[in-house]
Amino acid sequence: MGWSSIFEPFQRYGDAPRGVGVGLGLAVARGFAEAVGGTLVAEDTPGGGLTMVLAVPTAPQRGRSGGLVLSDGRR
């Protein structure tokens, strides 16, 4: 199933009780993820259900002297 529409603002899936929520949560969450260079995607879960997968980039680490250390150890 294509899950891209659930990330649209004010989108409701249909199983939520009437009057509960406005359908902004996933749109906001994906916006935050993308703002930091990440992604938020929905995937079918084997056996039923839905899994949300959040991926965000790691921050560069700083060495003891305060200099930037790359992921391969170079400074």
C-alpha cells in the first residue's frame, strides 16, 4: 500500500474517533525530520500494521582540541 498520503496535513486515516486530532502529527514529524536532513517513511509491517522509520544524519564529532573529526577519523 502507498502510505505517502498519510503525511499530508489534515489527512485522517479513517479509524480515528470522530473529533479526535486534526491530522497534523505525521506532517509535522516529517517536516522536522526533513529540516534536519533526515527522512520519515511508513512501511508495512509483516503480519499487519505499520512501522514508521525515522533516519537522521549524525552530527560531526569534535576532537579533544575542538577540531572537527570526520567519520573516517581524518581531522
